Amino acid sequence: MSTHATCSPLRRRSVLQLLLSGSLGLGLELGLTGCGGGADSSDQSRLAALLKAQADAGVASGLVGMVLGQVSSKAGSVAVAVSGKRRQGQNASVESQDRFAIGSNTKAMTSAAIAALAERGGPALSMTLPQAFPTWAGEIHPAYAQVTLADLLHHRGGVPAFNGSGQEENAFLAAVGADTRPLPDTPVGRRSYFARWLLAQAPADGVVPGRDFHYSNAGYVLAAAIVEARTGRAFEAVFDEVLVQPLALQGVWRSWVPKPSDLLWGHEGPAGALAVVEATPDSLATQDWLDIIAPAGNWACTGEAYAQWLRWHVQALQGERTPLPQVYVRDLLAASDGRYVWGWQAVATPKRLLLTHTGHVTGFMAEVALDRAGEFALFGLSNTGYFAKDGSSWVLARIDQTLGEVLKQQSIAL
């Protein structure tokens, strides 16, 4: 299970400085002259050319493929560019319809879906874990007694991380292997099984559940299991109804284990030593259990679709009415530096507050920066992934450099 890894955005602040260094210290005010909407077609063409040039630069620096996109507050205008190859060593180029895995950037979507469901009368965000799972509440570790659904989505549930960097994944798979009872054969059943096992375990070391921040993919699996337990429906179906359809999003849940029919392939490794991510006997044997983590990071979409998701945010943060849930938008507007809110990390810069996140699922990485005032959103996606043991990533550093240059060339000061 350790091959399915993500990294806490709090560990990425030093890498994020590469993005900031591309536009800090310029002494320039915001000037979105190339973002369309109120701009003429030549402005839009210049932005498209800028994004394309920087996507090409990212590929030239070692990324296999790349998507760059920007949304501005001017009529919610969007520009997206693609570059690179679908698979290293082959000739097929990345195309606009290719769906990139966005890893943990899925968390904001999952949070928005659960908040939207709550507004429709679904599980309350204040629901505690014993209330969510009453039939086996007595098995839940006492430390989790007051943990709420919202706590899980803000990474304050205190549950083990399941980020591919600890022993908890192996412990869970060992428990599954040792269980002589009939095992569940559906994603809903497996998430319920996982939730019951996990909540009987002790909290993460040194963490007070309900109070302390502790980045955890498992918390998002629990949140999805709560939705399923209280609605009787698969989380993916609820997600489609309350988020995908109202926001007109296009995307798919993508197993982290690739299929032979895939057109776009992931690549993992140090700079200059990338390997294509392919299925192995071990990954295929555990795939059904690993894929229960989908709500924490298994969404895949095109650059245009991700830009559409961000366009709703730009409009909502500017005060426009959108299908995004009210509590979600309200809390993003109120986010302060260093806080993690509904799948977003708030980072203050000298001139603004950014809502950021990074995603990593084996072979893919994603980066997004959303201006909390709704002036712009900028993102980069790649079918290249890598984290060093110290939490640094040459892939994210390359993406950051391209995003920083896009901002710099538009005179957007951070």
C-alpha cells in the first residue's frame, strides 16, 4: 500500500517558495491583461501562447507531459495548454482530452460534495463518529468520541495518515489477510470494513483527535464511509449527484493501478531516471483494497475540466452565486494563513492570501494556487511524479517554476 503516496501540503511550503519567487519582489500590481473576458482576442491569444510556452518549458526540463491552465475573474475566462508525451519513449503527444490524475487535489472536491450533501439534508458536518456508526460505536477508540465529519475533512480527526510513508498500510493489509470471515466484495463494503478496523486503532502518535492538524488520507476514506452509512448509497454516486452534475464537471474515478488500455501513462522517479508506472502482481492483488482511498485522491480530469472547477471558485470568491455549497465558500473566504480548510491550504504572501494544494498519486502530480480574493486561479498537472525522502520534489519544483513564470510575465504580484 505504500506505493500510493501523497504528501501533506504543510511539508511543501519550502517547495512552494519556488512559485512565489517567480513573482515576489517585482513591485508590480495585479494586471490581468491577458485573461480574456473583458480582454480582446489578442489578449486571450497571448495568454494561451504564454501557457503553451511554459508547458513546453516544463517538458524540456524533464516532465513527460504537462497541462497548464489559468482562470481569471474577468467573466471567468479560461486558458489551458498541453505539452509533452502520453508515455515516455513513444510518439503519442498529450492531447487536450487526456485525463490527468490530480491526486490529493481531489480532497477539495470531496469536501465540497460532502458539504453540499449536508446542505441537502445529508449527514451533518457536526456528526460525531459514534453517531455515524451506531451499530459498532462501542468498538471505536475513546479518543475519537468527539471527532466530527468536518474534523476529518480538515485533517483534525487524529487518525493514522495512510500516506504511503508509515506502517499502517501494511498493518491493515495484514489484518485483511488474517481475517477468516467472508470479506466484502464491493467498494462500499470495503470502506465500511476499513472504517471499523481503523477506528479501533489508537490515534496517530502525539496527536489529539478533534484538535490537532494531522494530514490523513484515511480521514477522507472515513468521511466517505460516513456518507455511505447514512445514505445507503456509494460515495461515488452521491459525489456525481451533488457535485459533478450541478457544476457540470467532467472526470472519472481512476484506479491508481494502470490498465493496459490507458492512453495516458504515469511516470515516477528521480530526475533523469523516470520509469513508466505499470501494474505489478502485488498491486493487482491489493488493488480492490487500495482503491477505497479514492475520495482522498483518485479523481482524474482534463485541464479544461479542472479549469471549470476553479472557475466556479473564482466566481464564488468574487461574491457571485454558484452551485458551490455556502459553508464551503464562507470558510474559504475566512481562511487564515496556515489553516487547512475543506481540502485547501491557506498561504499568506505579501500582497494576498492564496488557497493552494498539491496532489500526488503514483506517476502523476498536480499543483494549484487560487487567489482567495477571486482574482485568478492557476494550476499545473503532469503525468510525472516523485517525492524524495525529505519531502522535496523535483517535479513540483518544475511545476512551480512554470507557474511562477506565468505570473511574472503577466505582472501578477504575490
